[in-house]
Amino acid sequence: EKTPLTLLGLGAMGTALARTWLAAGHPLTVWNRTPARAEALAADGAEVADSAAAAVAANTLVVVCLLDDASVEEVLAGADLTGRDLVNLTTGTPAQARARARWAQERGARYLDGGIMAVPPMIGVPESGGYVFYSGPEELFERHRETLAVPTGTRYVGEDAGFAALHDVALLSAMYGMFAGASHAFALIRKEDIDPASLAPLLADWIVAMAPAVHHTAEQLRSGDYTQGVVSNLAMQVAGIPTFLNTAEQQGVSPELLGPYFELMRRRLAEGSGEEDVTGVIDLLVR
Ligand code: NDP
């Protein structure tokens, strides 16, 4: 017997999630503010509730995937959450997740927070590598692990309700740094007779080759010794900064993306950390 569940929110992500549960044979009750989006799923076997409250009443396991935390508040305001296992896959901050967990507990519900590391086309495609971070009571996660693993992978990251969001935002922040670096790289060749499509595979391979450096960083943060196993020390790297800034200037490219990182490297060097790795920049960021 497949666990029956309720899903509130049938946007791009909610609809993708819903299809996988229906395809796997889970009895599914859905609700969406705009009813038309639910009708499409009714044809695939979903039970469509008239209201969010009715949808919540239908099953113990209630998953919400709405636009933001404010919409979660709005949608669940009129529902009786007593005895529900609420799983919130709406993206938010760690503080919002923690507050939402307390809010749910006050209303008699158990609460898991989720951070989706996938885009809708990756849902239901195990080989896509997508997954959802979960945080909250571990026994609650274990109880629903099988059902939650239907749409995509699962990674449990701790009892603190805010940890799923924190991991989500941490990974996406690193992604934006990576996009920023790639943007600068493409800008450098923009006015030249170099096909961006010839740079792209080089960039992709280089980013992958450099990615394992994060393990090294983690080891240094653990030991507190930022000179441990240093390959390219800060003094050498700071000496190279003019090469990057001058090249940018010569290519007519703004240094506004790379500049702040270089500034932090220089500040760390000025503190006398020339023999260290760039790991010390992290300490400058943490206020
Ligand atoms: P969509 O914009 O496609 O859908 C938003 C959903 O929220 C719709 O069901 C919408 O209802 C509903 N909604 C918005 N405001 C309200 C409200 N005030 N009251 C009731 N319902 C409301 O977003 P997604 O489905 O793509 O995203 C859902 C969540 O998943 C977000 O938190 C997003 O950050 C997260 N996510 C999305 C990813 C993506 O690539 N799409 C990737 C990872 C996470 P209606 O149909 O009536 O407008």
C-alpha cells in the first residue's frame, strides 16, 4: 500500500512532484489557488480538493510547494493542522523554516523543511542527480523517506529545521559565484574572434577540475591551519592580481565581479597570511 498524501501548490515544481507520486501509485489529493492547474492532474488520478483546508484534512502527510513563505502562511491559515506531518518544500531562509516549524508545532503538526536542489525537468529523473535537502525530526523523515524519495533524491541534514534551507542557500550561493566567474571569462573573450562555444567546454572542464579544492578548504577549516598542504599560497596569488585586473582593463571588461574577491585576498595578505591558502578569506567574511 502506497502512502496517501496531500500536495498544496501546483506551480511548475508542484506539478512535477505530483506527477511522480501519481505515476508511482500514491493516492494524491491536490489543491491549487488557481483551480485550472489541478484539473490537468485530475485526469491522471489526483483527487482535487475544493479548499486548502479540505486538502489538509484528507491525509496525514501534507506536502506544500508554494511560491514563498508568505504564501504558505496564507494557504495554511484556515487549515486544521492537528496530527499532520507537514513537509514544506517552499524555498525560504533558515529563519523562516525555524519559525514555520514552531508555528506548525503550535498547531499540533510535526514539521520537516525541504530545500529542492533540482529544477522541474529533473524531477522524476533519478539519473539527473537532483535531490531535496530535509531537516527536522529524524524519525519523521525516516517515516516518510520512501514517499519523499519518489520524485527525486533525499538528503537529511539534521534536526534543526533551518538546516535544509541553509544547505540549499549555501550550494546556490556557490553556484552564483561560479556563474559570476564564468560571466567574467566570457566577457574577456567577447570582443575577440573566439567562439564562445569553443570556450564553454574548456570552462566546464576547468570548473570541474578545480571543484575538489573545496575538500582541501574544509580540511583547513577543521584543523584551523590554513598553511596545511598549501599549493598556491596567498602571497603568490595576490602578486597575480594585477594580471587579472590589467587583462580585464585591456579587454574592456569591468572588474566588478572579481574585484571584491581580490580585495579580500589583499586584506588577508595584509594581516600577514602570505603563507596560507585563500581559506582565510572565509574568516574575513564571517562577522
Ligand atoms: P511557480 O511560480 O510555478 O508556482 C507557484 C505556486 O505558488 C503556484 O501553485 C501558485 O498558485 C502558488 N502561490 C503563489 N502565491 C500564492 C498565494 N498567495 N496563495 C496561494 N498560492 C500561491 O513556482 P514553482 O512551482 O517553480 O516553485 C515552487 C517552490 O519551489 C518555490 O519556493 C521555488 O523556490 C521552489 N523551487 C523551484 C524550482 C524551480 O526551478 N522551479 C527549483 C527549486 C525550488 P497559482 O497557480 O494560483 O498562481
